[in-house]
Amino acid sequence: MENNISTAIEKIFEDSPFKLVFSKPPKNGNFRRINVVKKRDGFQAEKYTEKQVFHENFADNEAAKAYCEKLFEQEWGQLNAWGGSHEYSISVSKKGKILFSQKTLSGQSPKSEENHNKKKNYIIAEDKPFPALVDMGVFTKEGRVAKPMYDKFRQINRFVEIIDDAVREKNFHNGIVRVVDFGCGKSYLTFVLYHYFTEIMGLETDMLGLDLKADVIEKCNEAAKRYGYKNLRFEVGDISSASYTEKTDMVVTLHACDTATDYALHNAVMRGAEMIFSVPCCQHELNSQMKSENLSILTRYGIVKERVAALCTDAIRANLLEYCGYRTQLLEFIDFEHTPKNILIRAVKKASPHKDREKYLAEAERIMEEFSFEPTLYGLLKKDGLINN
């Protein structure tokens, strides 16, 4: 079996594949589907659970082939792949019989994922530059995506796609879409979002960026004026003291440090925000509190404690948002300014309270009790009477 699988995969890679899709996962596996896609330098595996996607990179063909063989060793049952001239299929029957087939692709087939993506309808189109992305260096002055910035271009589109899913679900048509960006910084993605709402979705938009740095705010306001973004403004302000009396449709907070994320999420809930998008960072609060007699193995080693505390921080936040009436997802996201992988919290307000909302709160409180956690978001929601116990 191993040799036959190796031979079939070798044949696929001889045809310069740009996408390989693994399905029929093993019964006790962690993922329901795995895509292996061609990148500029090597390949990347996209590993999907029900709610999340994880990535793993491979430097060259040999590493990618070894990974594909390993998946079959783990008893994945089906592989479909597309190369330069053929479409391929490998399937493994319940009795272990290997079936391999190929068929010629009609027309010209893309040779790589980059070419393949050129057929994709990106929300931010490759042939429609706008001033903010030119200033960022994503587009050249001639109106083309700069080659060294193509990955950034794709990351920006990934962010907009995450936003777009929620916006289309909410089906905004009438009135003004009100957006607040807490901790906007240099506002790269703030400008992109304003362009998306006004030029792509055709929605009247009132957008506010808030940050502590006065010099950054001044430059952002100058840029907004230069771009002709009339309803985009920036103000100096502290997330923890920002008013939440005004109704807001969307709250965005990218890399608000430590408990600043909690204040932003609390502010979003109190404003009745329909959509929340948050990329937390520097989750120090729970790391400093974390202790447990039952699970001391998770607190003994510094690096383990740090990572567990960070994951617990965002898991608790997600559950508290569920309790407050949001359908919440934790997604992997690599943003424009940062290369490390981050978690993005996407929360969309439900039409009616979740029937299991008490379960989400109980789960959060159990892990809080186990590790002696006192999360800021929990305290803020309790203080305002949104948590009664």
C-alpha cells in the first residue's frame, strides 16, 4: 500500500499540482478536511475543524509529498488533486484497496495557486487599486499589486472576507452603518474597511477610529481627508473610558493589548453592536493569576502556562459573548502588520438569545474556578448587570 500511494503521489507532483484536497477523514481525527495548496515558496496545508482552520507550511515538493503520504498513513480515505494538465483521484476502500485515476483537464489549467487565484473574484480586486493601498505599497502607482506585497494583498482580502460574511448575513440595506475601530493605530485596515463599505457595498457609513497616540490620529485624519473619506474620522481616546451610549453596528479591535480587548468587547456589547471583530494580543492578565492544584502540570512550565492562559483568555471571552447573545467563532488570522498567527474573534448578534446561554456561562465559570481566574470582561459584564449570580 505504501509504495502504491507513494507512486501515485509522485505522479501527481510531477504535474505541478496547485491544489490537493483530502476528505473522508479517519474516525478519531481532529480535522474534517485538509487542503494542500501551492504557494510562492512551497506548499501550505489548510486544516479544517468545524469552526476553525489551522495552517502548516512546507518548504518544497519533497516535504509536501511526505505530508500527503503521512495523511494516508493516518487513514484518510480520499484525495482529489489538480495539476497543470490533469485532475487526479486517490481513494482507499474499507478493505484497503487503492484506486487511482486521472483525467485530462479541458482548456488551459493554472500552473500554481497564484495563477489560480487570479481567476478568483477577490473582494478587493487586483485591477481596482485605491489610494490607501497605494500608500501602503500594496499597489504600485501603475495600479498593479506589487509582487513583494502579494501575500499582504491576500491577507487583506482574507480579513475583508471574514467581515463580508457577517455583513451579508445582517443584510444591511437602509440607513447608516456605524463602525467603531478601537485602538486603530495607523489604520491600515480601517481605510480598507471604509472603502469596502462605501465603494464595494455601496452603504452609507459613519466610521470612527480611536487611539491614544495624538500624532497617529492627526496623520490618519489627514489621510482620510486626502482620500475624500468624508464620514471617516479619528479621535484620541482610551478604550477603557470610551462612552457606550451610542448605538453601533460594528466594533473592530485589532491588537488591543491585554485587558484593552476586554474593555472593547464590553463596550461593543453595551452598544448593542451587531458584529464584533477582535484580534487580541498580549494576554497577560490570566497568566499572572493562573494556579491550580488539580491541573498543576499546566502551570509548572512557563511556556505552557503562558500559552494555556492565552487560550483560556480567548475561550472565556468567546463563551461570555455567546452568553450575551452572539454567535461566536475563533478563527486563525494573520493580519497586515504582524506575521505571527493570531486568533480572531468573530461575533455576530443573534435575533434571539441562545437557548444554551447559561451553559456557556457555566463553562466559563468552571474554568475560572479551576485556575483562580478573574477576567476583566467577566467583571465588567457583572458590574453592569449582564451577569446575575
